Amino acid sequence: MWNNRACRYDEYYKTFQGAIEHYVDWEILKNFLPKNKKIKILDAAGGTGRISLPLAKMGYSVTLCDISPKMLEVAELKMQREGLLDKVKICKCDTRNLHFKDETFDFVISWDGNIDDTEGLAPKELIRVTKKGGIISIFLVNKWAAVISSFNKNPDKILSSIESIPSCLEDPEGRYIVLSPEEVKNWFEEEGIKVIDIYGVCGWTDVLHIPKKILDSHTWDEKFFKQTIKMVLKLSKEPSIKGLSRHLVLYGEKL
Ligand SMILES: C[S@@+](CC[C@H](N)C(=O)[O-])C[C@H]1O[C@@H](n2cnc3c(N)ncnc32)[C@H](O)[C@@H]1O
């Protein structure tokens, strides 16, 4: 699936909706990046380098790994074009079975790449390769947004899956674990992570009823873009509402 999407993947981030998501992801990430540029960063399931490229531009050294050779080909071309190949080590590997030694990285990022991981192998591997005192940033599918959007199609299945922790849902892209913000916190704390914060990301433009014509547009009114960013950043942190976002991003420290 990702091999087929590789050439078009970056196009999404040129639309209003994609640009909002990318901006918000970065606004949050910036607060956690250490000043020391010598740290070792892993961008797991890093795709075409949406995160690795700006990190490398900032002077960090990054290991970018992904299961899809085509996504990695696009990433390599982009790094080459920007003269950043010396900053980014690109390798093919499965996040559920990483070929790095325990405690290799100071900062581990894995955004939006955990399909078909119904046993939670990827988060365990990501924690394993994080150094003690290092930071982990991981996207998880938000249980409440997922069950709300699927309820109508199969109420029996949704009601029974809500009760199990973690619950598993599926869509045409595969099967995946869904967790509520509270369950994410408990799950990671049991795995030896001190949870620093959990944000609700992606899907806010639907909650805000922004018309599809604007979401798909490649040009936009700058004032409205900035207003949307401001609103989304508020929603992403607000405990009473972050359960409505499509993904949760956890920031935690390995104890
Ligand atoms: C939505 S893209 C996200 C890419 C990047 N993290 C970003 O935020 O732009 C999902 C990526 O996860 C990768 N992926 C999915 N399952 C994976 C696995 N088990 N191991 C490594 N990569 C995986 C896909 O190949 C794809 O590049």
C-alpha cells in the first residue's frame, strides 16, 4: 500500500489540511527537541522524511527507517536534493522488529505507522531502543474518534470492542490498536515510560467543519490559516476534547 502511495504522499502536505497537520505536529515537537544537536534520533516508519528532513536541516543526525522501499526512495531523493545525505541514515526495517541494539537513541519518533500491529510490538520495540532518560514521541489511533466514526457501520462490534483494552479495529488499510488518552497513559507507564504529555492531533479540521473546498486547496488566506493553527493547538491540549482527535501523540521519558 505505501509503495503505491509513495510518489503522491508529500502532495497531501501541500493542501490546507495537510499543511495544518504538519504545522501543528511541528509546533508540538519543537518544545521537546533537545538543544544538543549531537543526540541520536530515530524516525521510525518515517516514510518520505517529512520529519527527518527538517530535523536534518536543523543540524540533527537522524536514522530514518521504514518498511516501504518506495517511501524510502522518495526520502533519499529529497535528502540528496537538499545535500543532507550525510545527516540522514536511511534503512529498511520493520518497526515491530527493529535491528538496533537496546538503548541506542536519545530521541525516538514514530508518527502514524502502526497499522497491523495488533499486539503492540512496535511501541515495545521503540521503547527498547530508547536510552534511559531519552524521549519517545509516538502516534496512536485515538479510540473515541475511531469508535465514533465506525459506530454506524457496525454498532455490535464497536460496543463489544470498546470494553477490551487495548481494543482492535480495522479499516481497508489494516488492523490497528485503538486507545483512549487515559489508556495510552496507563499502557506506557506500565512499560516504564514517564508520560510528559499527550496531545490530540489530526482530524480537527473536520471537527471545526472547515469546508472540503478549503481543506483540499493549495492556496489559502494566511490569516485564516494562522487562526486555524491557533484553534487546533488549543484543542490538541484541552483534556475535555482531545479524545475527538484522530490520533494521539504521546511524549514520554524512558525511566
Ligand atoms: C502515514 S505514513 C507516515 C510517514 C511519516 N511518519 C510521516 O509522519 O510523514 C506511514 C508510514 O508507516 C510505514 N509503516 C507501516 N507499517 C510499518 C512497519 N511495520 N514498520 C515500518 N514502517 C511501517 C509505511 O511504509 C509508511 O511510510
